[in-house]
Amino acid sequence: MMPIRLGPEQDILPTHALLTRAFAYMEGRIDPPSSLGRLPPEALAREAAAQELWVLPPVAAPLACMLLTPKADHLYLGKLAVADAARGRGVARRMVAHAEARARALGLPCLRLQTRVELTENHATFQRLGFVEIARTAHAGYDRPTSLTFEKAVTGA
């Protein structure tokens, strides 16, 4: 099964629900809170129009989703989420492989993503998927790193 791209005119609610469930474990664990709390379904639809919103079918109950944003020198992978029932089955790996294919198609040399400092299990997952840490950054108003930036080279771009 291949990811499919959702447009803003499609039903975004199941994808928004997946993101909400998948990111719920971060509440009270990360500081500052996730930007997902400021992303209602209408805003996700706008993101789908401005970026690339990909889901692993079925659309009515997606197994995974991600937002891809082309930048000048990389493809940014954001809001990667996998449904609880699909975890441990290589779904994140499949989504990252699709992101790599999109980067190649766009002629971009790498993928980048950010994860929060506190989410060490995410760091380990992304490292297993071939990403390496390249930077630590702080959200506005913080005097300590709050996010880690990871990068993965894309071959054949």
C-alpha cells in the first residue's frame, strides 16, 4: 500500500484525529507544548493546500500521515504520525521511504525533521531510519535547546 496525497477539499477530519491521538502522549511532557494544539482541522486543510499532506490508506481511518514541505536545500518532514494499531509494522519506515522518493523527484538532496529534546524514543527511531542529528535549537523565549534537527541524505537526488 502506497501513501496518497490529500488535498484541502478532501475529508481532513480522520487525519486530524490520527494526529491528535498520536501526539497526545506529548502533553505535559514537552515544553513548549506541541504546535498541534494550535492546528484545528481547518488549518490542517490549509496546510494540505500549501504543502503535501500524505496518508497511508484508508483515508477514512489512516494508518499514518505526514506533511512534506519543499525548501531550497531539503524536504522538511513534519507531523509524522502512525496509528497505534499500525506501530511496529514498518509503517514509519514506509512513510520515510516515500518522503525520500518525493525529495528525489523534487531534486532535493536530503530530508530534515525536528523532534523535541524530551522525546528520546523519537530520536532513537529516527536514527534507526538513517537520520543524524545536525542541530539543536530553542523556541522563542527559551534559553535552552527545545528541539533537535535531524537530517537524512537522499541518494539519487
